[in-house]
Amino acid sequence: MATISSRYPIATGAGDLTRRTTGGVLVGVVAALVVSAIVTTLGLDLGVSGAQSPFGAVPIVMSTVVSGAGAAVAYAVLVRVTDRPVRKFTVLSAGVFVVMLIPVVAIAPSLGLTAVGQGVLVLLHVAVAVPLVAFVAGAVRL
């Protein structure tokens, strides 16, 4: 029987995965809020403001927490059903990232977002996705 080793350690239990996910969510929230603060400081015209704006602190934090929960569930399932969970989680995460960009390109302009607003949304997606995937997959250790 072949033994498969991974460059990154597989989460050993719920506590380990919870720590990883929490770290990824915290870093993702901070990164996204820093991006938001920079955009606000620069005074860029994003095209949407008020209650419907995806650029406020509450939507950023809530969507990051939901993304973290989804990432943790996906990783936990992959650990149970596959022999290479880290690799498959990374591929799945890349696919989800691409799918999440479809509304940014296809729907956001009809909601009043400018091209700059769309670019900022993509940047926010990156600011959340990179640390979240890195922490959950075990590439970053606490």
C-alpha cells in the first residue's frame, strides 16, 4: 500500500481545523478592511453607496465569515473522502474563486458599480481568498 505525504499537514481534528479557519478569517477580514480603508482614503468612485453597498465593514466581515465556514466544511469533507485533500481543496478553491467573479463581471454593472468598483470587488475577493485558503490548507501555521 502506498503512503501519500503532503507538503502541508492535514488537519488532525475539528479543533485544528477551527484554529486554521479562524486564523484565515481574521487575516482575510483585516486584509479586506485595509483594502477598503485605502479605497476610502483615495476617494475612488465605486458607483454604489448606502445600504446596498458591498464595500461597507459589515458586508465585508459577514461575507468573510461565511466564506470561512464554507471553506472549513469543504476541507473537512475532502479530508474524509479523498487521499489528497490539500491539493483538491486548492483546486476547488480556485474554481470557487472563478465562479464568484462571475457576478462581479456580469451583474455588478447593472447594480451601478463602476469599473473601478468592480476592480475593488475583485481585489477584496483576493484579499479574503488567499489567506483563507493558505490557513485552511495548512500552508500557514499558527
